[in-house]
Amino acid sequence: MKYLYDAITINETFFFRNRPQLDALTNSVVPEIIQNGKNKIRIWSAASSSGEEAYSIAITILETLLPKYPQLEFEMIGTDIS
């Protein structure tokens, strides 16, 4: 199983790793959810080795979306297979 995990995982993590995904989250995904009447979202970062990806998402939401949508509530969870 260890060899399988090593073969299918990236095994790298760093803050703000994929900026286009974060931009899509803040410019499209979350605003659309809010416009559809939802003020509470739960986000799961399923590949967040030591947490940098999950923290990057949370920081991005706190800095860019909460000032625009103060009613927004969000829960962030990060997990990783390795």
C-alpha cells in the first residue's frame, strides 16, 4: 500500500499553491453560493498534507470574501492520505 500511495500522491504542500483555484473560489464559486441564498459553507481540502492548502483557502476567504459578505459563515477542514 505504501508504494501505491507514493505513486498516486504529489507529496508536496505549500501556501497558495494553485492561485487560479483560489481565484475561482473567491470570484465565482462562493459568490454564486451566497447569491443562491446560502450563507454557510463547508470546505474540505482533501489533499492538504501539513495544512498549507487548507490554511490558504481560509486566509483567502477571510481576507477577500468576509469584508464583502460579513454574513458568511464557513467551516474549513483539511485531510491527507499521507
